[in-house]
Amino acid sequence: MAGKSQAGGERIEHPFDPLFNEYSRVLILGSFPSVRSREQNFYYGHPRNRFWKVMATILNCPQPQTVEAKRALILEHHLALWDSVAECEISGSSDSSIRGVRPNDLSIILKKCDIRRIYCNGRKSYDIYRRYIEERTGREAVLLPSTSPANARCGTEELINRWSVITKDLQSQK
């Protein structure tokens, strides 16, 4: 459901469900889906977002090209995807424009699988998690640099190096 807000952005509800199954052990939280992701009805849909390249590299598998292949990559590697924000005012895809946050209720995931670590993809997701969600879950999250094309400070190789901590977590949990 979208509607114009007083600040000029749109008030939008998160348009799709979290991705997880009973085998998920690591949860990766974005902030809120971009315009392209909302059009595709799936996570990290902007072609310049480096999320799928980073994940394929650290998991040592081919980069997925379809939504089905992306879904399989996440689930086969015991990961879960969602976002910190359930509803907000946003202008386009800009995290800096996010206002009037209603956070997601992570218990939907946490009650159904043994999530052992939560990672936030970027500062906005992390700040929202800390402000609205951490007290409810009683769990700290780990901040990772954003894979968004808006994060020009961080090159792909640096993202791969920093995000590789996820594979260490997955290996230690087998």
C-alpha cells in the first residue's frame, strides 16, 4: 500500500515476505527494498547492487541471475533475508529519506529457525535494528558495509573481504 506523505515521499509497506526456512542460521537484514526490488518483488533487484555478486563469491558458487536461483542460493546456504523496515515513508530508493519507520517483527523468523547471527547490510539497516528491534530480540547485530551502488566508498573487493565473515559463521555452525 503506497500513498503520498507530507514530506513528499511515499508511505509504503514492505511488499514481500522474508526468505528463510527451518535450516536458516544466519539472517541478513537490509533496510527497505529499492524501487527496482519492489518492481521485481524480490531482494536486491537493482542491477548495480553488488549483493548477489558478493554472496556468490563468498559462498563459492555461480552468481544467480533469476529470482529462483537467488532464492535457492540463500536457502541452500542456510541463510535468511529480510529488511529492518516493515513500513515507512521513502523517496524512491534513498535510505537517507526513510522516515516514520515501523520495524519488522523478526519473531516471524526467530521462532521458526535457529538464527545464530544477524547481519545488517548497511548503516541504515543497522541503525533501525539498534533503535527499534534489538531490545525485542535481545540480540546484537553485526554491521556490514552496504552493497548498494550508493556506497561508492567501498569497492567490490573490500565488500567481499568484509562480508566473508558470514562464511566463517556458517562453517563454525555445522
